[in-house]
Amino acid sequence: MKTLFVAIFSALAFLAIGQPSADKIMEMVDENMSSENRIFESTMTIHGKRSSRTITSRSYSVGDKQSFTEYLSPAREQGTKMLKLEDKLWIYNPSTDRTIQISGHMLRQSVMGSDLSYEDMMDDRKLTDTYDAKVIGKEEVDGRPTWLLELTAKVDDVAYASRKVWIDTERLVPLKEELFAKSGQLLKRSTLTDVQKIDGRWFPTTITYKNMLKKGDGTVFKMTSIKFNQDIADYLFTKAALKQ
Amino acid sequence: MLLALKLAYRNLVGAGLRTWLNVIVLSFSFVVIIWMKGIMVGWDHQAKTDTQNWEIAGGQYWHENYDQFDPFTLTESHAPVPESMQEEIDRGDAMAILVTQGTIYPEGRMQSILIKGISPQQTLLHLPTQKLDTTLNAIPAVIGSHMAKVNNLEIGDFVTIQWRDVNGTFDASEIFIADIFSTNVPTVDGAQVWISLEKLQSMMLIPGEATMITFRDSDVERADIDNWTLKTQAALTANIDEIIKTKTVGQSVFYFILLLLAMLAIFDTQVLSIFRRQREIGTIVALGFTKRQVVWLFTTEGAMHSILAAVVAAIYGIPFLWWQAKTGWTMPVETSDYGMAIAQTLYPKYTLGLIIGTTLIVVITTTIVSYWPSRKIAKMNPTQAIKGKIQ
């Protein structure tokens, strides 16, 4: 009864104002994109100043707290595995046959030379828990209508003082995100493209990360196959699975 | 004794070209060893003086977590300036320095740097920090010439730096290159940017905090302060001593080869003398010299090579060494990437100990080498020797 009341109230609010609140939008995006678990294969192309290199991997994740990634190519990275459990991250290197925990300041290092840091991958707190969000307008991104959300940090320990997120109004997926320093300087931009309908939900399959202070084309992360709600064995999310 | 010296001198000069060849080779060893050791002493002196002038002054207190070789310790290496140092800081005899990690983006390239905060009014170090006392939209900064060269920066340039405050939140701003200094101390130059201490404290959200305290007076007796570790001048320059020691050991191989060549020549000369002058030896013994005296005569003769060599070395060596001390020796390779305080031009420094030490080493070695073949004389039969029979 209570849920029905909230739903009716939200629908009425939506009709009255013409657009949902920022928190509601974020909630809808979460609902669209989150799944019990997912398995995907991806390529990460790191564009350097002189050359580019591509790393392929297969990842298994449950919610946003557990994930296991195995790197498939190139030969140098093949067999490297990464396990994330809550706020802990371990990396297994087959050439040394050792597992190390990435912690503290090591999290600030780049992942395999890309524009992404381990920390970027680790921050799994909900944006609504760490930022005050408000809708500041509507814009078109690549011909798609979007809501433009501005997020301002409400806690001290966040990496970026503010963010802007462009959310596709119909497909409920983010299409662009900009991360800002405290001074207001734009630091990073992610562009999400190739939005496809997979298992009844819209999902961006290519993400381009770009450090805006650095020259270059950034890092392109492309999901080549993705499956939702699969049977994933629990043992995969244990340290023992890293050495197998 | 005097007779032995006189005889030795006469025989030596009488040997003509053979003596002079030996003397020249030996004198060359003298000059080269003194020069090379002089360069090492000069480097040691220069490196320590420059390090004091540019980096450590009279010594430092480091925050207990600070490890200069581990930039990851930097986020935990800051604390309020200890009260016991405040008076010295107010007097201008000590200063606080705050260090944090950052990134600089010259022309869109990315480079990790250390951002160091220092008082613009400081007079402890030669850093041109007074240039930081400028009001601008960008943050005034001074950098070293090596940093400027690597990042293609010039005075008046604006460049973006990025850092994280104490909570880990990113921030970025432009800095203005107010001055570029030239120093031989890479630890204040490479991959670092100096800005005002107060500005860095506010950027990091840690007003009044520092990573290290540098003080002027090295003679004052000091002890550790809570959370701060005392680093004396000697401790901070210990790495220079170690590098010089390693280099000196490496150089010793060169001295050894030089001396070996000279000693081989002297040894040969001695063996030849004893072989060719058997009759003379027999005659001298017949005249009443003991065998020991004859051994002494030949040893003195050999050892006198080194005395003559010292004289010859002084004739051409003193002007050469003096000229080198004045103009210095410019290293044929770029030294700024060495990672330690080393000037492009090194000025040798000759101490009395160095000269006496080198002379003693050469004289003693020559004496031993001269004595070695002379021992054979003691076994000679004088009658056979007079007859000139080979023994």
C-alpha cells in the first residue's frame, strides 16, 4: 500500500513538474543498469602519444561489491587476474606467481597505463550517498535528449568535488560524465556510446575515458559481449581463484 | 749512510736514459694520483657545500612518517610545526617545508612532481623564494633549470598542476613560473615545484602543518622532538660520503695499474743492475761493505727513483695542478641526471694530507720493489762476484 502511494505520488510529481528529481533520475538509472550479476568480455584500448595498445579481459561481477577480472591478451598481461571484494583489491601476476593487495596510495596508480586509476574502479559508494544532485537543464548529446545533472560533494572524502552527468531521458543511461576539481577545473570526461538493448535493458557498451589536462585520445573501454543474471560460482570471488 | 746516498745518486744519474724513463713514468703516477684524488676531495667538498646551501642548511627535522625515497608516505607525513621550533622559525633561523605529491601538465604531457611549500622570506637556502611573494591569479612558483628543461618551461610561463587535498579530493590550478634557479643539487630541482608554504597549506587544507623543519645552526645540540626525527648535517650528507667512497675504490684500480707499470720498470731496472754490476758488488764487499750495506745501497738507489720522480712531478705537476684547481675539470657528459649533487665542472682540492699520503705510498712501494731483487745480493759469493761469474 505504502509502495503504491509512493509510486502514485512520484508519478503525480513527475506530471506536475515535467521531470523527475535528480535523486529519482539516479534511482531510475540504477534500476536500469544494475543487475544481480553480469559477465562481460571487453577490450581496453589505451591511446598513448605515439602508439596505442589493446588489452582484452573477461569480467564477472555481482552487484558492485564483488568482481573478478582475468586478462586475456596481450601475452604480457595474459593470466593477470584482479579480484575486488568490497573495498579490497588483489592482483595476481602469473610471471611472479604472486598475489598482491593494492591498497592505500597504490590505488591512485593507473590501471595498466590507462586513464583510469584503481581508485576509479573501486569507488562503489552510491553517488546519492556522497553527492547532492540537482537537475540543471536539458541538453542533446549525440542527438539524444538528456537531463543534465550537477552533483556537488556532500562529504569530504571524495576524489572529485563536483560532477556533471548527462542522462538519456528515454533510455535512462548516462551518456556523458564530467569530473571537476575543487577549483572548478574540468579533470576527466567519460563518454558512453553504443547504447544497446540487452536482455530488455539499455546499456552503453563503449566508454571513453579522457584525462582533460593531458593530450591524447584517452582510454576506450569496449564491452564486446555482456550477459546479465548468469550462474556464477561463489568460489570465483575468493583469493584462491586468483591462482587457478 | 751518506756515502750510500752519494753512491746511489751517482749510479742513478749515471744510468742515464733508463733512470729518466723510470722517473718520468713514476712522476706521471704522482701527478695523476694527486689530481684524481684532488678531484674526489673537491667533489666531496662541493657536493656537501651545495647540499647545505640548497637543501639542508644546518640540518633538518623530518616528520616521523616521511621517507624521502617513498612518495607514498607523503600523505601521512605532515603535522603541526612543533612549538619548540616556533621561536627559531620566528627568528628566521629555521623554516617549515611542506611536501606533497602532484602532477604537472606542461603542453598536455603528464608528469608526477613534488609540490614543496617554503616561506618566501626564508634566508637559509639559496632558493630564490622571494620571487614567490607575488600576487597573481596563478600560483607563483620557482623551479630548477633541469625541471624547466625537461618540461620546456620558461620564466613567465603558466602551467597547470593537479594535487589532492588532505581528504583526497582533487584540485587543479595554474602556476606561474616566477623564476628558474640553477643548482647542482638535483634533490631540490628534478620533478619539483616550489610554492609559498602558506599557499600549499591552504591548498592541502592543513594550515600550520609541515613535513620537515630546516634549521640554520648545525652546532647547537639537538634532540628528537615528539613525532619528528632529527637529521643532522652528517646524516643527511652520508650518501655523498658513500658515493665518494665507492668512486674512490673504483679509481684505486686505475692507481694500481699506473703504479704497477712504474714498479715493473723499477723492478726490471733493479734486476738488470744487480746482474750487470756483479763485479762492482764483489769489489764493494771486498772493500769492507757488509752484504747488508750493499743491499741497502741498491735499495736506496731504487728508492731514489721516487725522490727524483717527486722532484720532476713537482716541476710540471705544480703548474698543471694549480691550473686545474683554478679552471676545474668539466665533465664530458651531462651530470644533471646523476641524481646527486655534482657540478658540471669539478674543482680539485689538494690537501697536505693528500700530497703527503700519495708521496708516502709511492716512496714506500718503490722502496719495497727496489729491495725485493736486492735481497739476491746477500746470497752472493763475493769471490765469484768479483770474477763476474753469473750466480
